[in-house]
Amino acid sequence: MVFTVTLSVPAQFTATVDYQVYGGVISPASPGIDFEDTVGTLTFIPGETLHTITVPVIGDLFPEDDEIFLLSLSNGTVSIIHSSVNGTILNDDNYLGLIYLPLVVK
């Protein structure tokens, strides 16, 4: 899953911001099971306005609810307006796709 972090104006100096991914609160995704633990620092050099953060999602074959994780930004050398965002891992494992055959009584 790819997230884009943008500066409202091009940096006039080198700016940094740390990021980390956590399991969500409601329908939480688990690091190491549903997504790869992702942590790092973005560095904007003068003139840059955007960077991306990629959170690798780990697929499985288990029917389950959609799961949520949180991408959090902190320790910015510039102001951070939106310090976190949810990522939703959509279930693609036929969660409600059970097949029921009709019962015929003679």
C-alpha cells in the first residue's frame, strides 16, 4: 500500500519527518502477520514537495474482516498538519462466499 506525503510548498532547506506503522484499534491488522513492520525517516531536500511510503501487505487465504493499520508521522522539522492516516487491507478471501446447496426431501 502506497502513501504520499506532501509539503504544501517546496522545502527551502532539508526537512525530515519520521514515520511508523501500527496495528489499528478497530479491526486491527497485525505487524508481521498482515503487513510488514514499516518505520523510517523521509528527507525532503530543497525544492522537493513529495515522497512516498510503501507498506508491504502480507496476503493470506483466511476469510476475515477487512483490517486496519495506522501510518503515523512524527518528529517533523516542519509542521505536520495530518499526523496519521488509516490504511485498510480489504479482505479478498471470499469471506461471505459460502455455497449452500438446497436440501431436497422426498
